[in-house]
Amino acid sequence: MSDKTRRVLVDTLYARPTALMFGALNGVLASAAVAFFTDKSTFYSLSFLLSSIAILRVVNANHLRHHPGDISIFRVETAYTVGAYAYALVLGLIAGASVQLDLPALAQVLMIANAIGYGVGVCAHNGARPKLAMAQLSLVSIPIFFAMIATHSRMGAFMAINIVLLFPAMYGVTFSVFRTLRQSIDAAERSAQLASNMERLALTDHVTGLYNRAGLDRRLVEILATADERAQVAIFWVDLDRFKDVNELKGHQAGDKVLRETGERLTRLVDARGIVARFAGDEFVVVCPVAERKTAEKLSEQMLAELVRPIRIDGERIELGGSIGIAMLPDDGISADILLKRADLALFEAKADGSRQIRFFDHSMARDIAHRREIETELRRALRENELAVYFQPIVELETGRIRCFEALVRWFHPERGEISPDEFIPIAEESGAIVTLGNWLTAQAASVATSWPEEVRVAVNLSPLQLKVPGAALGIISAFREAGLPPERLELEVTEGLFLEDSPNIAMFIEELSGMGVRFALDDFGTGYSSLGYINQWPFSKIKVDRSFVSGSQAGRKSDAIIRAVSQMGKSLGMEIVAEGLETIDQVRAVREAGCTHGQGYHFSRAVPAYQAALLLAEERETAPEELFRRRAG
């Protein structure tokens, strides 16, 4: 029997103190009446002893009832047992003495009925402890049994036999009550254990064993409710970098191992000071009391160091990293919901600043995020209501001065805000996922316009890295040029070097599928990122665009000229077009042409213009003599 079950069974002995009090009172009154009417000292003594025991039992029961957890179960059970045995024995002695001393018949009946009734009653009342009940029945009955035998009468013998037969009947009743109580308690205990297990499962993440979102909500409220008014508590919202790639490339089992290892590292850092929860996906929330803001900053740096430290999965080294947003109690809020929201905002800012960043919440973040959400909502509406427009900037062949391609650029003319810069809404489109819809729309619009141009003029569209990573991204591009009726050879897709930092299978499939259909690819902003000849060797680029910073930026000079010459020579050897961006003067045009660039783009030739002006540029080109065209644009 478990201690818990035993405690419940023992507590039933004290469950009805009123019944105990009336039972004791009944025995005391009966013994006192017999003593008074017979006026015998023996009965006065026994009655006084019975009354004392009864009072002590009632006082003890009342005390234990009001202080159930203060006394050990052994002492509780012992106190009841001693009192019960003493009361039963004295009551039995009084009844036996009334027979032995040949008191008046009614006095004998009163005490015998009282004693036997008490013995029968405790068998039901104390059924939770059957040995105790049977012992009480024995103690109250044995003196009467021997007193009846001592009468040497047939009626006394018959009475003694009747008392003996009472025992098996009461035995059956007592153990029946015990079994019923025991089964009920066991069932309740199993139900409580099941409920506890279900609650634990509901509050625990099955992969890491940490708190899940529901568990975090409960524990965070408890921590904040018990925190001292002057205490500071830090909420760290942690997000892993490139975890999705681990799942896609290594499988979900490897991903689960990464999550477990990350959870263990964070748990070791905070130890018993705080809690760690897996909030969702690859996000963790750590709650920890801190002495001051600097303590939180130091702890966050330790967390980031653990995230950056490589993880070995099945002997393979996996490097991730992460970003952390922090909110502080009480500076950033006093409720769990507000603190979590503000830690999330800080994480958003940290991720926006790049990988492996830590940011504390600042109230300006709330304003920034509200502005972003507003722009995001307006952008989705603009896509539905055709507020966006496509502009085209020409890319000119430097040898002839003729337009060989137009780069399609999206412009947003808001009815109230006026023109919104792409530098403002494109990052928001990428963050919200609207970039996929925007990119497909831009490609479809540009392809439709390009069908009216001469066949030798191509159209170029910039693609966001996020757009390429979406499964099935190629379908949107294919649908765009097919519906427009544009040959795939006339479509050029520009990608940046940052795209290839992540080895995503979706990117490889996208480029292979479209290049196999004839779509051309250009490497944009070459020289500003993690430039590598490996990209050029690995992927089917037909064009390299040298960033404007080498042509007209503050770094332009002898070194940049040498870089342009080297890139141009490489491109010539590989049969690639080399486009110089940001050309603003005729001198810059001549310089890059002499350096080996084959094409140019910039304000010198034209700003980005609407579709009808792009058509006018092509019409003007057809009506202008080649020498004059060259002199104007590339001479």
C-alpha cells in the first residue's frame, strides 16, 4: 500500500468527528447512569475512566482534523488506535462487570446493548482499517463473553455463542467496506496520476523534453507573479539560423537532434536559475532572473557562443548560429504577454540586421514594426489593385550604342504616400513572403511588355534569394513568359552572390530547370558580396554586372579600374557579357569600354522609364544613324 493510499484510509477514521463524539457520549451516559443507579464505586471508576478516554479522543480528533499535514501518518494512526482500543476495552469491561456483579436486568441490557452496538458500529465506521475494527470488536466483546460463560446458565452460554457468531458476520462487513474503499482510492489515484501525466505532456515539448508554448505561458506567469518588485527578469527569444536546411538536407531526425542539443546547451547555461522552453519550430525562449542589464547581456553572449559552436550529428559537423532578442522585467513590461511580444520584436530587429545578432528591446522597435506591418498590408492591397508599375532601364552595347536589354524595375505610386522607394518596400516584401507574388507579377508584366520589342532586345528581371528558395518557384517564371508568349531566350534573370551562400537544393533545381529551357542568368552586383570564381564556374551565367561602386562610387580609382579590367578579361575568355552599372558620364562610359566592358547601364543612357518611353527609345534608335547613335551613347 502506498503512503498516499494509507494516508487517505487513515484520514477516513477522522472523517466524521460528530459520529465519534455522539458515540462516545452515548457510552459515557450509559455507564454514568448505571453507576448512579447502582451506586457502586467500581462503576464510578470505570465510568470516569471511559469519560476521560472519550474526551481525549474527541479533542485529538478535532485537532488532527484542523491540522492534517502537521503530524506524521504513523502518529495519527497510533493516536487513534490507542484511543480506540482503550475505549473499547473499558466499555467492554463495564458491560462484563454489569453481568458479573448481577446488576438489575435493565442495567445489564443497557450496557451489553451499548457495548455490542459500539462493536458492530465500528466495523462499518472503521472499515478503512479492518484490523483495527476487528480488534475493537474483540476488546468490547471478550469481557461480555467471559461474563456470560461465568453465569453457568444455558441462556448465558447461548449469549456467548451468539457473540462468537457475530465475528464472521462483522468480518465480512468490515472487509467488504475496506475493499470498496481501497478500490475507490486506487481508482482515484490512477485517475490523478493519469491527469498529472496528461498535464505534463500538454506542457512539454515531445522532441526536447523542455516546456512547450503552453508550459512556458504557465511558468512565466508564475515566475513574474512571485518576482520581487525590485527584481529584474530577462526574456531571451532565440532563433536558430539555417535550421530549415538541416531538416531538408539531413532529415528530420538530424533536425530533432540539433533541437535537443541546443535545448541542453541553453539549459546548462541557466541551470536552476531559470527555465528554457521550445516555443515553436527552431525558436527557444529562455527566462532567467538577472542582477542587472549587463548580466543579461553577458548571458546572451554566452548563449550565442553556444549556438555558434558546431554540433556533431552522427559524426558529421553541423554549424548553425542564431539571433537573440531580449526584453526585461520591469523596464519593458510587467505582464508575460507584453514581455514575450517585445522580446519577439527585439528578435525581429536582430534578424533584420543579419545573422548572429543580439538586440535588446527598444520602444522605437514597436513603431518600426507597426510601420512595416502597415507597408506590408498596403503592398498586398497594391498588388490586388494594380497600384504597382513596371519601369525599364536600358542596358546598352558599348561597341554600337544600341539597346540590347531592358532591366525591369518595380515602382510603387501610393495614392496617399506618393512614390515609395523599393529600398523601403522590397525588404518588407521579403520578410513577409510577399516577394514571391511580387516577383512573379513583375516577371509576367515585363515579359508581356517585351513581346512588343525587337527580337534581339531582351528583358532582365531581378530575383530575390527568397523567391528562388520556395519549392516550385520555377513554375511561376515559366508561367509568366509562356502566357506572355515571350521566348525563354529573351528572358534574363539577375541574381546576387548572396544567393549561393546557402547550399539549398531548391536553388540548384531552379537554375538548372530554367537554364535548360534557354533562360539566361546574370550575376548582379559582382564585387560587393562574397565574390568567388567558383560561382561563375559552377552556374550557367551568361552575364556579369560589375557593381556601380567600382565605376562611380567613392572607391572608384586605379584599383577599381584594374579590377574591372581583370573581370572583363575573364568574361571575354568565358564568352560572357560584362555590364558596368552606374554610368553617369561619357568619360565613365569610355573608361569602362576601354577596360573591356561590353555593356553599360546608368543615368547617362537613361533612367528607368515607363513601358511607352522604353518603346520610344527603341523607335528613336531605329531612326538614328549608327554613327550618331554611337556618338550620343558611347562615343
